[in-house]
Amino acid sequence: MATEIKKILFATDLSENCRHAFTYAASIASRYSAGITLLHVMEAMPESVDAMITGFLGKDAWQTLHKKHENDARMALIGKKNNHTIIHHAMDSFSQENRTKEFDYTVDKILVKDGRVVDTIIQASVEEMCDLIIIGSHKGLFSSATALGQTAKGVLKQSKIPVMVIPPLEE
């Protein structure tokens, strides 16, 4: 039975490693005439860490610091747009940079979600009825035979569909 790949979930942290990994998603999507759903997960700080910092700094100081960081990040990227809008714009640009005559693919959706990274990737793959998940790895991921990043390991363990983990380019 031939494998049908109609929908690909590409999970990205918008790093250079993910730019490299996206070329694989574009190539596979082009070959199979599949659509790509881009996903970026904004992971919230665990409640235990948040509570510890709040206890250490005080609620007002922590909120002030948190807001300042959020505003600095927003201003550094593209002005006064909210984080989801910034990431949508970055992901759209990201996908357009790889569009060439060689790769003819369609980005069906751009999703920016808050949550736990692994759980959100798995949930999105189910909700979007994807046939393949593609994620890029970081340099340390393939540094030893036993090393595998927590995100990649979690997605590989939980996924009911194939997962492709792309190593970074050699420098």
C-alpha cells in the first residue's frame, strides 16, 4: 500500500536549524502535493517556577519585570504588534523564503499556540489530521548516540503518525 502524505505539520521555534529543516518539509510537500501547517508553540513558564520567582521578587516586581520583557521583545521584533501577530508574520516570511521553482507547496495554516510544546504539537497534529510531523533539531541533539532532545523524544514517544527529526547543517 502506497503512503499518502496530504498534510504535514511543521513545528518550528523559528531558529536557523528550523529554516534548514523547513526545506525538507517543502520538498516532501512538493513531491506529494501536500499542504503544510506551520506551528509555533509559546511555552508558558511552569507554575512552580512562576510561584518561586513571585515569592522571591514579590508579585508586583515580577509582573513589572515580565511586562517589561514582553514589551522589549515586541519592540525589538516589529513594533507594537502582539506576540502572536509577530510570530504569524515571521512564520509567513519564513515559509516564503523557501518558495522556489524547485519546491511548489502550499502553507495551509499558520498556528501560534500557547502550551506545553510536546502536548501542543501532538494535539495540533490530531486536530489538523496530519500525516507527518517534521521538526528541526538543535546542535546538541545529535552530539552523542544517546542524546535526543526532550521535545523530539516526547513527540516521537507520543505521536501516532510518523515524525521526521532533521539534524542541523554542519558548519
